[in-house]
Amino acid sequence: MSGLEDLYREIILDHYRAPRNRGTLSVPPAHQVEGFNPLCGDEVVLYLDISDGAITDITTAGQGCSISQASTSMMSNAVKGKSVEESRKIIRAFKALMSVHESHLQGAENGPTEGPVPDDVRLGDLEALQGVVKFPVRIKCATLAWNTLIQGLDETSGGS
Amino acid sequence: MSSLSVAKIQEDFPILKREVNGKRLVYLDSASSSQTPTSVLDAMNNCYQNTYANVHRGVYTIAEETTSAFEGARLAISRFIGASSPSEVVFTRNATEAVNLVAQTWGRTNLKPGDAIVLTQMEHHANIVPWQMLAAELDLELRWIPITPDYQLDLTNLESLLSGAKLLAFSSMSNVLGTINDVPALVAAAHNAGALALVDACQSVPNLPTNVVTDNSDFMVFSAHKMLGPSGVGALWARAELLEAMPPFLGGGEMIRDVTLEGFTTNEIPWKFEAGTPAIVEVIGWGAAVDYLEKIGLAAVREHEAELTAYALDALADRFGKKLTIYGPLDIAHRGSAISFLFEDIHAHDISQVVDEEAVCVRAGHHCAKPLMRVLGVPATTRASFYIYNDTRDIDILVDALVRAEKFFGV
Ligand SMILES: Cc1ncc(COP(=O)(O)O)c(C=O)c1O
């Protein structure tokens, strides 16, 4: 099952079984944003506390497959406490990790965060999700939380 | 054991020799689309290689041969469903298009603002969205027959739901739950209320003996690709007098009797509804599929599937107990072979990904029945479904693959 073990790395299963930053924040002051994968019904809800240009807190809700939920959990860890600008860099780097196949499948998905891929971002644990690119239909699962975060950041237009 | 010789049948399906990940393909998604036997492939190949020409147009030999093969297929399909005449069978791209045809022609001419259409909560999107589109356009009311905790239609308030309604549109067999609905009884209830009845028979025509005359319905839709035929063709069956009275659907060649600069007159049924060059070769392939199924006999098909379904339900319950929930009736008499299930803690997608590693093809998702999934309170299920080429070995492999998935995700 080598292919599978590539997809379902231990760290992914760990985030799936014990998702980090689960919960809600009161809205307002927090901003709530929802992402939905109509194909499979995966759902991600993010609560973002953004102040002074930084994501001071983030919590997540929703349900879905192991890949979408693990990716959500890992994403929340990666951006919590980071500046919005830094977070957008991480998003770009993560989407670059996934992008070949995603743009191939869905037509280029150029959002406002599209831009040069930063080479100074360390993705760390997130790189475990790289195995997903071998399973093209699952890429949408991995990117759902990230696209939802982009939407949330855009809606709060960089934070106030 | 049933009278089917599955080993012999499997020989007729070239794709079943295929391996995935070094393992024999175990195809358990026939409720979505069935595989194709050599006789169907040969019929289509033969047309392209020996007789191919457009239909209903040329007087030359091969055009006549193709036309007669095409109309011969229509005749075979009409007999297969017990229709009194092949002119009652209109070819469409698929069942979905057939529902849209009824909505846009019969619906637009016979329904007015405030009229009601009754649907059920277990419908496929194909039998929901065309009516929602029409309802938005004509300001119609849509009413829904709910489902019971044991996954049957809840007919407690059927009479009041049907009261004053113009149409009851329902599936004869749910593609998610497997539930078999009582077509003659529902049609009779609709007629008693003065409504017409449309049957979405996509899942039942491949698996149960079908007779539109004894069903006594008004419209029935079905697709070739779920009954060993090719994709790209489906049909609407409707009573001749209804088809006669309905305006045409799409305009163009074939559907006309005469065209002048001032206007057109329509062709006879069924061609009145078949604008443009049809799926000639696919229709011919569908005819061969029907021949294949008739040789086996639908009673034997049903018996075989009932046995496999019972075997699978037992195996799943034995092996996984309460950890696995089955969404559908457990009584074989009331269900087809589609088994939708969920593990307590494993998402349907993850299940189907892990079992794919074992070359087992099952479907994960909402199965084009999102309203039903909402009623069930689940976002997605895994679905296995069986057809004539499956055997108990396939089910054993499925169960073993599910055990691996269970281990993998550590529930
Ligand atoms: C119950 C039911 N209705 C309608 C359809 C739609 O069939 P098609 O996609 O061939 O139009 C399906 C196929 O998935 C089905 O199972």
C-alpha cells in the first residue's frame, strides 16, 4: 500500500484524528467564512480574529474527509499568530505545492493571492500533504481550507 | 444459487480482465454506469465497419441497413419495457434529458401558476432540478413525499399531497437507498387524484422486469448506460396520445414533416421529438444490450442480485456490526442492489480511496441526491452496487478491503 501511505502520512492521520484549533469564536469581532466542496460535500468553516494586520486567532469547524480536515488543522496551525502578509506567503507556497495538478484539472485558479512563489517559506509539516498530488481528485480536498482562508482574508481586506 | 452462470457472463465483459494496482478489477458501481459486453461492442463496431450511414435520409443500401438496425433497436427496447408500440419510445441523450423533455413540453403546455407537482425526498437530481426550473418559470408548487425511518416512502399523507396536483414524478428504485417503490400503486394514487405519473426507472429497468402497460404510468425515463448499453443515449417512454398532444422539444432536422419560410409542421411520433442526427451507433448498441439481457432473463437478473445483496448485507453486518450503518431497507424484497453505508469514523472518500488500492470500485459522495443526503443527515456515503457480472467473491474482496480501511484509519 505504498501509494496509500504516501497519501495518508502519519502526521495527516494525526491531524485528522486530533484536529487542532477546533471550535468557534464569537462573531463579531471574529470573521466567519465557509468553504464548500460541492463534489463531495466537504465543508470547512473558519473563524478569524484579525487585528493589526495579523491573524491573532483562528478556529475551525466543519466536516469532511481525512485530507480536507487534516489540511484545515495544519493550515490553522501554520497561520495562527502570523501576519496577514506572512500568511498569504504561506498560502502561495502551499498552493504551489498543489498547483500543477489543480490548475491542470480545473483551469487556472488565479486568485488575488496568486503571485511569485516565495522561496523563503518553510512549509514543515505541511509538506506531508504533497502525497496528495498523486491523487488528482483529492487535491480539491487539500486546498479547500486554503481557498477558504484566502476568501476570509480578502473579505476582511487584509485586516483592520 | 441463482440460475446465472456468472463465470460465463464475466467472459463476455473484456474490462473485467483488467487489473488495477496489480489486482483483478472488482467493479461495484453499476448503479452509476454498467460495463459493456462484447456483443454490444461488436454491434457498434459492425455498424461503423459495415453499414454506417445517417438514418432516415438515404435510399442507398447501407443507409437502409443502418436505419433498419436503428429502428430495430427501438422495437427491441420498446418490447423490453412492454410498450404497446415502438412509436412510444423517444430517444434522448439520457434519462436526464428525457425528464427535461417532459418538463419543457408537457409541463409548459399543461401547467399554470399555482399548479402542484409531487416529488419524493429520494429523487436523483435528474428528477428534481428540471421541475425546480419549471416551477421557477411558471410559479408552480413542489410537494415532497417524505421517507420513513426504514427508508421507504412515507405514504401517510399521500392523498393530501396529491390533492389537486397535476403530476407525480418518482423513482421506481432509489439509486442511493436501493428502495423499490410500488410503481402501480403510486401511479394509481396519482391517477385517482387526477394527476399524471412520471416514473424515473433508471435503476429498475436494468434490474427488474418492467412493463409500462401493467405499471399504467404516463411517462417513464431510463438510460442505456446502466443496462449494459453505451453512454450517450437514453429514452422517454410515454403513452402515444400524450406524445401526440405534446409540442416538440428541440427544433431542427428529422422532427419536421415540412418546412417553409413561413413555418414548419412536425413529424410523427417518436421522430417529432428527435431533432438532429441521433446517437445512431449507440442506439444500435443499446438494442444489442437489450438482446443480451433478454437472453439471461430479467427474472434471473433480479434473483441473482437479490442473492448477492443478501450476501453482502449479511457479510457487512457480521464483520462490522454497529460500526457500519447501512442507509436503506434491509428486507431484500423491498430493495435493489445499491448498498449505501458509512463507517462511524471514516469518511466515505477515504473508504473508497483505500479500497481502490485493492482494485475495488465503489462510489463515494452524495450520489446526485443531495436533498436525500440532507434528510439522512450525512454529507456522503459509500455505495456498492452489483450486477450480473458480480459474484460473492467480489463481495468478499470488498469486505476484506473495508477491513484494511478500518485498520488504516484505526477505528
Ligand atoms: C435514479 C436515477 N435517476 C436518474 C439518473 C440520471 O441518469 P442519466 O445521468 O443517465 O441521465 C440516474 C443516474 O445516475 C439515477 O440513478
